[in-house]
Amino acid sequence: MASFETITPIDDIVLLTRERHTDRDVDAALSRASKTFSVWRSWSLARRIEILEKAVAAFVGQKDSIAAEITSQIGRPIAYSGGEVAGFETRARTMLRLAPEALQPFVPSTLEGFDRSIKRAPLGVVAVLAPWNYPFLTAVNAIIPALAAGNVVVLKHSDQTPLAAERIDEAFRAVGLPDGVFQFLHIDHDQVARMIADPRVSYVCFTGSVGGGHAVQGALSGSFTSAGLELGGKDPAYVREDANVEYAIANIADGIFFNSGQSCCGIERVYVHERHYKAVVDGLVAYAEQLKLGDPRDAATTLGPMVKTSAANSVRTQIADAVRAGARALVDAKKFSADTGRSAYLAPQIVVDCDHSMSIMAEETFGPVAGVMPVRSDEEAVRLMNDSRYGLTASVWTADRAAAEIIGDQLDTGTVFMNRCDYLDPELAWTGVKDSGRGATLSRFGYDYVTRPKSYHFRLTV
């Protein structure tokens, strides 16, 4: 039987080993899910919500151990890992609270002699493919609304974070969720492709890279199964002339460096009105230099390693390419002793004198780095912010709400922030455009993608 290893970025040793599920296991899981679907969908919405609420409570009750596992698997500082458990709870409970309204039938205008309505019907077996960078937050976006709506779920988590799938499963088992309603599989990419192409799978929720999104599309090309794709980002921030500069610096810096920049909606490009350009650059560099890069198990650490040495090396290459093309990297990496240039530990960086011909401003970095450019006007900022193949989020830092909305209306992006960034509000739809994906999770609109409209047209008199 095949197996895989999870290597911890903390010290590059084997953290755990897991056996792969076999193709026979996958077939059995899909058969079990298909059979259980008719039972689960027959439960009332209130009854489903009740048991899912209990599962959320069971999960949150393991917060400390889950936080430690997040740190060991991906290297996020332990000071922050517990926040993901809190975020899981907030998103899950919000989606459960929104379910009755989102799933209630729509009744059109009265037509004498007829009873007409549109119900939201569950799709069936939903395959959730989750990434490592926020292993629980990305998974909960799909799992809870899918289950609440009456679907059954099969989860495939990243090989970097297999414990995430196991902990979610434990919470569901602890509260007696019927067998087959939620299952997880440790399978490889080829097995995933075969699984999602199986006619028993009704919908796929994928969060990951653009390349991964194309692979999902390819696997589904021979069927009519659809997929929600939450992909990468190259998210910009724009500091206007009227911005609160100190506030903008602190919050944009957090958006750049939190989780070692490994966030699809983290800030990777910063455009600053020329009046504040020097102040913002100096402020971002100062913020970077006070970060403590080191062992994420140490409570004093504020910047942990990236998930793999290869990931850190890719970012190093992107920075070096920009510098060779004329950019300047302003943070002295030598101030961060943990960054030897040969491990997953990577010093934070701010790059200036860059332009959109450089990959540092064009391609996803997914590391603790951002390029900064001056602009003279809103028009120039909008043009540059839209000059990207990605479109996940964009943030505008300003005291003028009306201006932020005017700018936002011109941006090709799924979410527009004013005076905040790198955040998912579970009452707002999480969605992207262009190479950042399609579909939506969270909010009442997230339920539209894990259900289908089903019309009821009854003639009352014959």
C-alpha cells in the first residue's frame, strides 16, 4: 500500500506518515456517500443545523491541540494558530445562522388556481479539495454550507495538512453524524482526478493554485459536473493622498507578512500616492525589520518559515530576478539569522523601483514580500491595479467613502476593501474573477452553489 510523508518546515524532518487510501477505498466512500445522501437530505434543516452546531462545538473544544498541529504542519507561529480555530467557528456558525433564510423557498406572485414555488435542492455528493495554507478556514467555507443544505461531503486535504481532515472527521464522529455524510480520503492527484470525474460526484469545491484549477477543469471535461474554483491572487493595495498613513502602513504590512505571506488574499502589490510614497515605504520596511523570524513554536516568534524550502526558494528567485532587472530590495536579510538562504526560513522583503514587467508585480508570490510603486492619481492606480491576470481582492486606503466606491466599481476583483485587507467576512460572498476563479462561498449566496433551483408548479383545480 502506498504512503506519503508530511515534512515539517520547522526543522525539515518527517512529522508524520500516512497510508494512501486505495482506489477501492475511494469507490467504497462514494458508494457510502451516495446511499447516505437520501437519508441525510430527508432530515429537516433544523435537525441538520442542530447536529452541525454540536460538531462545531466539539471541534472548538480541541483548540489548543489543533493550534499546535497547525504550527507543526505549516510553520505558522503558535501565537497565531489558535486564531484559525476561532475563525472556523465564526464562519461555521454564521453559515448555519444564514441557512434558513438562504434555503427558504421562493414564492412568486399569486396566480389564482396555482401553487408555485422554487426550492433549493441539494446536489448530492460534494467533493471538497482543500489546501494547506489555511487548512480549516478554506475547508469550512464549503463543508458546513454543503452539509447544512443536505449534501454529503468527501474531503481530500493537502498532503501537508492531513491532520486537518482527521480533526474535522473526529468532531463529526463525536456528535454522531450519520456514517457516510462526511468522509475524508488521503489520495494522490491521479486518484483525485478519477474521483471527481466519477458520475456519483455532483459538485467540486476546489481551493488552490491556478494550475490546480486547470487540472480540476481537465478532469471534469468529459462530464457536466461543475466546480467552484477559489484560486490565486496578486492582491493590490492603494494608499490615496487622503489616507491615514500610519494606520495604512500597519494594516497593509500585516496583510503582506501574516502567515509568511501565504494567503491568496494577502497584499502583494502596493500603490501609493506620490505624496506619501517615501513615508509608506519607510514604514513598511520598519515593520518588516521588527518581525521576529524563527521557530514558530516559540510564543515570541512573529514570522515563521514558509511551508517548504522549495517555496522559499521560488520567492528568493522572484526577488533576485527583480533586482537584476533594476529593482531594489530594501530589507537586509542578514538581520534575520534564521534565513540562511538554504531553508524554509525567509526574511521579509519590500521591493521598490519595480514595474509590471517584473514577475514580482505580475505573478503570485505567496511569500512575505511586496513590491511598492508610486502613483499620481486614482486613474493611474486603477489602471495598475487592474493590470493583472488575477482578481480576488483589492484594498483602498482613504478617508473618502464615496471615492472608495467609485474606485471599487472600476476594479476587476471579487472583493473591494476600504481601510482593511486580507480578511473574509462570512456574511459577504467570497469570490474571484479572471484567474482567481469562479463561483462563490460564504454569505447567503454561497448556498446557491451547493444547491440547485427546483420548481414546483401545482394546478389546484382540475
